[in-house]
Amino acid sequence: MRQFFRLLRVTRSVHVVKESWPAGGCGASSLLLSVVVLAFLASGLSMAQTADVVFWGGYVATMVEAQPSATAVAVRGDRILAVGSDEQVLRLAGPQTRRIALEGRFLMPGFIDAHGHLLSLGESRMRLELSQVRNWQELVQRVAEAARVADPGQWIVGRGWHQEKWDATPPDAVEGYPVHNALSAAVPDHPVLLIHATGHMLLVNACAMELAGITSQTPDPPGGRVLRTPDGKPTGVLRENAMQLAYRVYERQQRERPDAEKDRERLRALQLAQDECLRLGVTSFHDAGSSLDDVRFFRQAVDRGELRLRLYVMLNESNERLASRLAEVRMVDYGGGWLTVRAIKRFADGALGTHGAWMLAPYEDLPGETGNVVQPIEELRKTAELALRYDYQLCVHAIGDRANREVLDLFEQVMKQSGRGSELRWRIEHAQHLHPDDIPRFGRLGVIASMQAVHAVSDGPFVVERLGWRRAAEGAYAWASLLRSGAIIANGTDVPVEPVDPIANFLAAITRRMANGELFFPEQAMTRWQALRSYTRDAAYAAFEEDRKGIVRPGALADLVVISENLLTAPEENIRRARVDLTMVGGRIQYERR
Ligand SMILES: [Zn+2]
């Protein structure tokens, strides 16, 4: 920041260029029909500091309203040195400076994925990936193939199945979910544990149920359900807190492995995840639920220079463990801006895809079912008190309208009692299905809606089925209503629930076009400018980092991406083909497309 003010102070002559916004551009921003390009550079400065890298000849989306676009950017060290016209910025280039000709391409702040699971992304690349299977038979076949090459008795772990995305419902399905029999017959000797795409459900085979002691007599734990056939036998599907029944056994077996082996595997997962994020232009990542041990591992990765994108961590541990560790583990910009731990993750409910989202009224397609309370509100209240005491942000997963209302009520009460308010920047993760009365409360309370645009288009085909038309129309992924009422939306992908690709997510945000080509309540779409903001500046705001991230401005971190198409003006078909050409984090090029 200091550098930024220094630059402002030396600015004597401000160069002003007016240009008109290209047709078909940023729908929203009629206010931006005329774009003013301000250059912050003064003639005296060019001699004083030489840039390491200069980008020129492009369209720079600064995400700063007062200067929404420029053509060139200079970088020095890990910061942005200057933003302006080619002429002004190229003056900062010396003999050692790398000059990158943008040739009209689009340069913007690096994408900030405000909700994802970094290690799970990497692990999903190391495990059986089931998100693309077309039906139950194919799933069984894939698992059987994996078992054939596994060691005797070894757990077969897969992830990504989603019954709503199959071309047919299995014939013996219960409530639409598969029953284990065919899987158990194909894989009798290995315990199988298959994580649902949402992460809120497990499917296990008979071998795993035997190890976990799951029988017809096993009761549903609080906040969870063991799905059963009409004659009372467990189907192998475990929802929400019932997942622990199988996880416990799997984790016990995992714990017995040597630490060094586990850390090697975790490092491999981190590398795979980082490579994928950087290739797609993600420079900062909000990890929505890490353990204290993950934090130890991330910190070590920073110390060894192994972290190549910036991490903002939400801790997910019991209140008891948090109480004893929060003070010591809190860190902001550790290692020079690589790792921040100052947030806590909690779950109010489950997911829509698994009928686990906590609704005010029953599901349209499952009468009597209103979802799961994953963590009771009283427990969340204790977490809120811890967050206040140790100055942590609280981020609560809430998908159903009832869960969202309960969390808003809790936040409002805690704010009132403590005399605090929007400066806390507490977040609701997903905020997916809202009662219309609750929509304006986000803006009023300053609660951040941390939403994943891509969920709207991937869940879209079954949302009306679950909620009925009216609930879907009034409150499903209600971005436009939220923004109109003054809420801040931070965008993300919830990877590995959805692909981490920001351009696909951006397209979902501005079109709400589903894979079948239809639009899902398009009146709730974001404008292009709003969608970019939600992925840059506002995602930075959601982590208290808007002074240095999510903007292209002198003094900000040099976290930048170059994209082949102009995301603010190119037609939809071109954006569908758009590629990230270069990703820079802290002034270092971390990815460059050949
Ligand atoms: Zn998540």
C-alpha cells in the first residue's frame, strides 16, 4: 500500500482517455458506458523504478471503478508498480525487463476461489474419479476394475457420483439412491467407500458395512440417516452424520499408516491441486474446512517454498480443540502473504442433491423430509463466541432456507449482544435456497453470501423437482436479488464438488445456462462486471484482503491472469472457448500456456 500512495503523491499530470464500451459488453454496468482510463504515472517516476515485467497492448480489467480499464501493467518484485497506457508503462521497462505483448488479450486480477477444498481436489485426482459415470452399471464396473488391481483387503475409495446426473435411476433404488447389492456382488472382498459429489453422502458395500458394524439394527445417528430398503435392511447409503459410521473405520485404518507416508501423499495432493488451479488462473484459494494438522502441513509447505498459490484457511475442528488452539494458530499473511488462518468453518445442514438441506417446508419430491440439522444451533453459538473472543471470521455452511434463516438469526443475535456488526464479515457458505424475507438480511447485516455460481447450472435440472417451482423461482441462487439488496457475493466452485475452472463458473454466473442448453431462472444472473467482482475484489473482501488482492492497482499484489478472450465484451460462444494463457502469483509466472 505504501507504494501505492507514493505513486499517487508523485502524480502530477493525469492522462485521461475516453473510450466507449464495446457493444454487447458488460450488461450491467450501464454506468460504465463510458470508460475513463486514468494513468497513475508521473514522468519523474519512470527513472526511479524499473519494472521486472511489463504487460502491454491489452485490455486490463482493473476492477477499480474509477479506472476500470487500461492497456498496460508494470510489475516489480511481488507488487504492481504501475497501471496505465502502453506509452506510460513501457517507460518503466529497462534492459532486464521482460516485456509481454498482450496483443489485445485480457488481463485481470487472478481469480480468487472463495470456497473450495484444496487437498480434496488433489486427492480426487489420486482416487477413483466417478463424476463422469453415466449410470449405476458403469459405476459398479469402474469400482470392480479398481478392486482387481488393488492389494487384498485394501479400501477402494472413490468420489464424485451423483444419482441425479445419471441417464437412468437404478431399478431397485430407494428414494432415488442406489442400493449396494450389485456393487457388493462385484466387489466382495474389498471395503468400498464412495463419496457423493456433494461430499454429504457415502455409498459403501457389504464388506465395508461389515467392518463398520452397520446392520438393520443400527439406529440413525442425530443429524444423519442410514437409508433402508422397505424390509429395513441398510442400502449402503449413509447421509450426513451417518457417514461417520463408515468413515471412523476407514480413518482408523488410515491412522495406522506411517506419518511420513501420509505427508508424502498429502504433498502430492497439494501439488496436483495447485497445478490445476494455476493452469486455470486461480491465484488465491479459500479452503473451506481444514484440520489443525492440515494447517501444520500448509505452514511447512510455505517454509519449504512448496505453496504456489495463496491460501485462506477456515478451520474445521471441534469447539473444544478450537478453544485451546485458536490463539496460537491464528496467522495473517504468513511467509509473505501465502497463508492466512483466521476463519472457522461450520455446517448448519447438508446438501440439496442428497435431500440433506434443511428446509422450512418438506421437499416436493420426498414428502415428510425437511433435511438434516448437521450441527445444532446451540453448538454454533458456542463457536460464534469463540470466533468473537479470538478474532476469527465465522463461515457457516447453509443450503436450505431453514438453515439460512437459523444462521442469520444467530448472527444477528450475536452481533446485537456483542455490539459488533458488518465489520465481522461473517459468511454464509452457499446461501443457496433463501426465503424471500431473508434475502435483504444479508445486505442489512453485512453477512457475506459465499456462493458458487456453477452450482446453479449443475443442480438446476433437479432444483424444481426438489423444491417446486415457486420456491425455486423466489429464492434459488438468488444472486440478482441479493446484489440488489446490498449483499456482497464471493464466488467459488466448491471444488471438488464442481470443477475449479473459473471461466466455466463465470459463464454460469452470467448466463445460468445448464448443460441441456436451457436457462435456469436467468433473471437472477449476474452482470459480467458483478461476476468478475465476485471472483476478485469481493472474494478478497470476504477474506479482509481487498486492499491488496482482486484489483489491478499500483501497490497491490502482482497476482494476475492473461485470458485469450475479453470476459467483459466477448460473445458467449467465445468465452466458452476462452483459455488462460498466463498466471502470475506475487510477480512470478506460475503457468504459461505453450
Ligand atoms: Zn464446500
